Amino acid sequence: MAKIKGSIVINIDRCKGCEVCMVTCPTGTIAMAKEVNKQGYYYAFPAHPDLCIGCASCAIVCPDGVITVYKTKI
Amino acid sequence: MEKELRLMKGNEAIAEAAIRAGADGYFGYPITPQSEILEYLMEANPMNTTGMVVLQAESELAAINMVYGGAACGKRVMTSSSSPGISLKQEGITYIAGAELPCLIVNVVRGGPGLGTIQPAQSDYFQAVKGGGHGDYHLIVLAPASVQEMADFVDLSFELAFKYRNPVMILSDGAIGQMMEKVWLSPQKERSKVAPDWATTGKPTTRKHNIITSLELDPNVQEAFNEKLVRKYNKIREEEVRFEEFQCEDAEYLLVAYGTSARVCQKSVQLARQQGIKVGLLRPITLFPFPYKKIGALAGRVKGMLSVEMSAGQMVEDVLLSVNGKVPVFHFGRMGGIVTTPEEVVENLKSKFLKG
Amino acid sequence: MAEVTGIKEYIKPENLVYTRTKLMTENVLHYCPGCGHSTAHRILAEVIDEEGLQSETIGVCPVGCSVFLYNYIDVDVQEAAHGRAPAVATAVKRLMPDKFVFTYQGDGDLAAIGTAETIHSCNRGENILIIFINNGIYGMTGGQMAPTTLEGMKTATCPYGRDVKLMGYPLKITEIVATLPGTYYVTRQSVHTPANVRKTKKAIKKAVQYQKLNKGTCFIEIVSNCPSGWKMTPVQANKWMEENMFAKYPLGDIKTPVE
């Protein structure tokens, strides 16, 4: 059976660490980094990239539009 | 096409001239003594002929902000009101000046302060010439003294407004607004089909997006903008001063008056000369820029000046600045909606300069 | 650009499902972390892009947090005086009837100082889209009471909570404009979850179509958050908004076209 797999790219310079993407992600892919970006925010990153299904929920709610989403069937 | 002769009220002449000048939009709100402008335009219904938009707004505030919106699209737009309404418009006027938008604002002045009277006055000089709203800015201010000038200054206002990207005010009064005279009307001009390159008309791929704003948080950038405005106002001071001289050549005393008061003072000049007093009249046509240099030059030739205004004495301050102490300068004027008589002016001149 | 990525082998142009619209400029939004303004800007820009309206759009932005909208959306924009955006947009649309004209206003701008302009533009049925961001507070000036501040809610100017006997009641202006014959489509949405973002985007798309058909005023309220003004984290703010704001300002269509 084909599986849906996804991948996200987060522009960490623009991320403000609001955590909205993290709580929105249905698979728990995203976590907040332990270090800050150049704006001083703990930025979001794909802590568990293998869980990503490319649903784009994170990108759709991200206020700052920092997330790009890719999706494929394997 | 030839000019057309009509008998009209000053307010009607402005309205008709606006249509003929190819104005794109008028946004107004009723207030005495200028409601005929909106009424005339509604009746003429130029949407069906030239395509000009005419709209009665819910307030003077809304009307001037409609002017802001239209002007920001590069359109030839205008509003009109009378003193209390012009006070309400000051918010929009300073934003228009701050965003460097061209437009025409007509003030058919009535007496104040407050609700005041509906009779003519010239007590909005300071407001028109010295700022009115907040911030460092100037309007170009034209003062018509006849129904003919009410009509002629509409086209001139749009020309100056677009030349300098600056709001222009026609500072009239209830007497000129309401009186009927013959007026030669210019032929119909076509509305402009081209927008200036700064206008918000929808961003094509060929240019950056246009932004119309008066906001700048960086003090250095804001100061640079203020300096740019100063340069513009100085250019206007150099190039746009307009005035009319009446029997100034041999005058020993000079009356300085604009608008309705200038009409009265023409007669005063004649009356005084019948009594052997050599009086002349200098009529500023532009109140900003004010004819400082001309009045300063005349100060070297006359014994004194009388600034005649239907106010407690406003323009007299600019006459004093022009004269700079060379000769005595006095103010005379009636208030409360009373138009000065020619005889009163002569008597006042005599009492100030020729006593004993 | 510093970035972190998921599994690299899936990152191929043909697999792209979502990226920031090119109608958003490169400027970093000045809004606080988690602010709904940023999301609302982005989906408005997405609609303008997807509908091919960049060259046809003239926006009017307010005084308030979104005063700088023009820095972020790559369309022609006029910045209006406080509360006057609907009057400004009225003239823009009447003089440029073929353009897509929108205003974007906050609650203080639209429902306090600009109430007259809002009501009368809607009552004339001006053929414009009004986007109204309601977060119950004045964000830009530091969290003062807004006309839409909830009863009992604390702000800088009602530090003991909004006492409706002294300060009046939360103003449901969206319900008011829905009663006016000039409005064609009035809806209340939010942008805090993917489903809500999609609904709001759909509403904006509808409004674009209605404007093309000269149907009258379309009015979209977006109930939003103000994490800084509410003194909460963005995630807490969204939860508080669901529990409190939506109770007073329930989501959904308020006036839909009668076909």
C-alpha cells in the first residue's frame, strides 16, 4: 500500500517561535529548538521528520509563512 | 470651442467650472452658504456626460477622506464646505498634504467661531494660510473676488495641485458664493485618461507597488521628507505669487484686501481719491504664497497701509511681516457676518492716518 | 537564509504543496509571535495571487497594528486616517470601478472612531470588501479597551475589567451592518486553525466574486488574538479566544446572498 510521506522546510530566520505550528501538527513532527535564531526566538524545527505526512497544516496556520511543505507517495 | 456667457451664483459657477475642467469626482456635505455647489452638481448629473462622480457623504470627515482616496488614484477630485465643515476636514487635509496628494478644497467662509453665523466672513485666513491641521504643511490658497474668478480658479487649482502634488484651497466667502454675476465659462475639457506614475491604480508587473501614506517612523527619513516639503513650499513662494494692483502707482496710502473686501476697497479707493486722498489697493490673489515682496516694495513708496478684512485682523499679520516696520500698518474690518462698506473703510483710513 | 529541513529526498519541485505566496514581500512582519494579523495578511495575499488580481487591486489600510500592511502585500495600497478607510475606499471604487478594492481594519478603527464611515459605506452598498480584525483590544497603542472588549476583560484602560455599566457593552458591529440593505455578504471567521484558515480564505474568494458582480458591500470579520495585549502565549491566546471571544462573537455566516 502506498504511504503518504511529507517533508517541511522552515525558514528559521523568520520564525518567531509562536508554537502554533507545533500544537497544530497532527503527527507530532515539529518541536521547538533549544537555541534561538537571530531574532532571539526558539524556532520551530522538524524534530521527528519521519512522522511528517505533508498535510501542510503547520504552514497554513503559520502566521509568518515560514514553512514550505512537500508531499509524495512512496 | 468658444466660451459661454452665463448669469450665475458664485457657488454655481464653481460647480459648473468643475464639470468643465474635467474633474473626476466631487464629494460634499451640505452646509450654508455653499450647499448650491452640491445641489448644482447633483442636478447637472455629470456622470451621464463626462463621467464625473458626485457623492453626498455622511459627514465632512468622510467627504475629505473620499477626496484622499480619489486623489491617491491620481484623479482630479474636490470637495467644498464652509467654515465649521472645513474645521472638520482638517484631519483629512493634513493627511492629504502629508501624502502629497493633489486636490481642490473650496471654503465658502462664514463667520465664527463655533457655529457662528451663516453670513459671509474672512475669519478663516489663519486656518487656510497658516496650517489648519497639525504638522508643518501649507495649502496653496487662492482668493477669488468675483464669480468669474470662482469659475476660473477651479481649473487653475487643479493645474497647481498636480504641478506641485499639493492640496489647493479656494478661500471664498458667503458673499461671493451667493452673489450673481455674469461669468464666461470655459469649454468642456476632457477628463484625463492618464494617471500620474505615483498613483495607486493597481500594480502592473512593470513597476513596484505604489504606496500612498503620510506615516514614517524613522525620524531621519521623516525630517528628510519635511525638508522636501519646505523646498516645495519655497518653490511655490518663488513662482506662484499672484496679486492685482489697483491705482498703486501714485498712492500715498495702500489698502490691502482680498476677496469680497477687495471689491469693497476698489470703491473706497475711488471715494478717497474724490476727497483728494491718493489711495491704492493691493489685492493678494494667492494668500499662500503671500505677496510679501510686492507689499514690502510698496512700503517704500507709501506713508501707511490698512489691511481690510472681515475678521478681527488676521491677514494684517502678514502685511506687517511684509512691511517690516517701514511704515505704520493698521487693520480694519467688520465681523459677525457684516460686510464692510466703502465709506467705512475711507473713514477708518482717515482716522488712522490723517487725524489732526 | 537559514533553514531546517525534514527528509531531504522528498524535497523536490514536483512534490511542493505549500509555500509562501510571492505576493507577500520579503519584509519580516512586525507583528508579535502568533498574531492573527500575519495569517490574515497572508491568506488575503494568497487570494489576490490565486485570482490573478495583483494588477487590479487597490487596498486601503487603517491606523492600528495593520497600518503597515503595505509593507507586506505587494499591491498598491493607500494608508487611511484612523477609521476613514471605508470613505477612502468608497472614492477609490467609484472612480476605479473595475478594480478590486478592499479595506483592512481593526476593531478600534472600524467599530469606534470609524463607526460612521463603516455604517454609511455599508448602507450605500459600496462595492468593496471590508476585512475586520476583531481582537477585542487596541494592540498598536499598548492594549487599551476597544469597542469589542469583552465584559469583564482587563485592558490597560479597564485594568479592573470592562464594567459595562460604566464603559458600555461589547459592540457587535458585524451584526449591525448585516441589517443594512447595502451589505450582500457578511460573515465571521477566524484564522487560528487550518480548517478556519481555509474557511476564511473561501469567504474572501466569495467576496472577490461578489465584487466582480457589483453585488454591494462584503464584510468579513475575523475574530483574532492579541497575545501581547492579552498577556498570554500565542497558544494560550488561541485557546482563550475559542472559549471567550467565540462565545460573544460566534463564527459563521451572518448574512448570505439570497440567490
